[in-house]
Amino acid sequence: MKKMILKILILLLLLQIQFANAQQPKYRAWWNEQYLNKQYESPDNKKLPLIKVKGNKFVTEKGDTILFRGLSISDPDKIENQGQWSKKIFEKVKELGATIVRIPVHPVAWRERTPEKYIKLIDDAVKWCTELEMYIIIDWHTIGNLEMELFQDPMYETTKKETYEFWRTIAKRYSENNTIAFYELFNEPTLYFNQLGVASWSDWKKTNENIIKLIRAYDKETIPLVAGFDWAYDLTPLLVEPINAENIAYVTHPYPHKRTKPWEPKWEENFGFAASQYPIIATEIGFTLGDESINANGEYGNAIINYLESKGISWIAWVFDPEWYPSMIKSWKTFELTECGQFFKEAMQRNKK
């Protein structure tokens, strides 16, 4: 009996010691921690020709001019959470005739998944696109006024520091990789009719120049894309204050609702004029009139494609997703195209050279 009581006391003592140890603070070795700094490694890093800026054109190392035609997928975090993240998506994109894929990274998804885990999704995309011989745009997909850190919706919330950290991480990771041809620094700058505060073009110009300098500390080859105000539509400030950096390009999002018809003279005034001096990419175009049908948007679709092609402006259709608007596919299961998706498929294949 005494031996049993002794065993119980010893057991209770051991449990007490374990409990006490569990309550002790666990110190992390913070002095060994580092930011993400491992470079993406692949024997296919240079499989695709490096894209450079020459005058107002994109060219390969051999000097061949490229006019990109492609589309945006939805955020990889969304796709993976829905159990759909796979090479098949990129194969379907390739079948449409795309030569480039835009990958939008939302700040909220970047934070919640964590950069360490999100990078794995981008690594997948780089591997698959390299195998399929399609280029990539990495897009920091936020909408609002970065200068005052006020944004259109919660999913776009970020800070200047987070934006700088994002691009530092991306540039370190993917320098020396030719598949990622472009870094789209900020999706859609807007003051939202001054509801998001104030910012001057000079302020925005300086912020972009700072991001570009930061990127080039790690990656001197990938081309930064700079957007104008009015939800990345208006490039008229370039007439007075272009970005002070070489090997860059500019972005416009000429959706049909941006201006009333006739569109072409306004497009020329607002962004088209710049194509004679700088390379331009319309990184978002799409069917946003009425019900997303060809009946409501077909006139615009033909007009914008003809205009961009005539000006030598590369273009990206939004969006290859069955839920985000305007949808290019009806379902992840069938990948059946909507009228919008069918239109841009035909436009890519018709203009393919």
C-alpha cells in the first residue's frame, strides 16, 4: 500500500513539474530570424527569352518585338482555397491563345496565407507557365490611395511598408527568372472622387520611383509597370512628369464605362498618345456594360482591340474565373467560356502573329 501511495506521489510530482514547465515562456531565437531571401531555383529560369524595353516596344534579347495578348486569372489564394489550383488552369489559358498571364495578389490574401506560404503558389505558377511558354505579370492587386493609405475595400488594405516589403520579397525571389517579365507595382491608384483623400502625381511618381529603386537592388531585369490615376486609366501626367527610371512601362485600364462614346478620341487623349514614346500594357480590359453579354459589350470589345492593336499596346483581359466579374468562364469543372471569354479567345487567336 505504501509503495502504491509513493508511486502516486511521484507521478503527481512529475505532472506538477511538467505543468510548471509548460507555463514557462518559450523564447524564440529571434536573433536568427531572417526575411524571405531564398532565390527561386530552376534549371529553366532562362528558358524563355528575356523581355526588355527598347524605345516604345517590348523586345527579346534578339531584338524581336513582342505585343503581348493574355488574361488575368483570379487570386491564387482564392483558387487554391476552392481546391482548383493546378496546372490545368494554365493549360486552358494557353489554349485560348494567351502569351502572358497576369497574377493578382491581394494584400489581405498575402497577409492571411503568410508570405512564406503564398510564395509557394507563385512558384507553382512560374513552373507551369515556363513549361507552357507563357510569361507572367505579378500584380500587387490593391485599389486606392497609397499615399494616405486609404483604400476602396477591406481586401485592398495595405501600407507603404507592406508594399515595399512585398516587392522586396518578390524581387529577391524571382530575380534571374525570365518567365516573370513584369512587376505591376500597384493595380489601380484612385482618389475615388476625393473620398480616399488627396495625392498629387508628384507624390505618386516619387513613390513609384522609390519602389523601382528598391526592386533594382535585387532585380535589374524584370520590367516595372506603373499605373496612372483614375483607377489606372489616365496617363496624361506623362506629358509633364514621366517616371524617372529606365526599362519600365506604363499601365492603363480602359474599360468601356470610363468614358462615353465615341471612345477612340478620348482613349487617344487619355493614354494612347503615350504609346508613341513608351511601351504601354492595358493590363485590364473587359465586358463591364450591362449584363456582360456580347450584345451589350461587343461594340466596345471590337473598338478597344482594334485601337490597342493599331497603337502597338499589349492587352490583358479580365478575368479567368467563374465568380469574379466580368467572368470569362462559367465553371471550374467545364471551363466553358462565357460570351466575354469567347470574344477574347477569338481576339487573341485572330491577332496572333
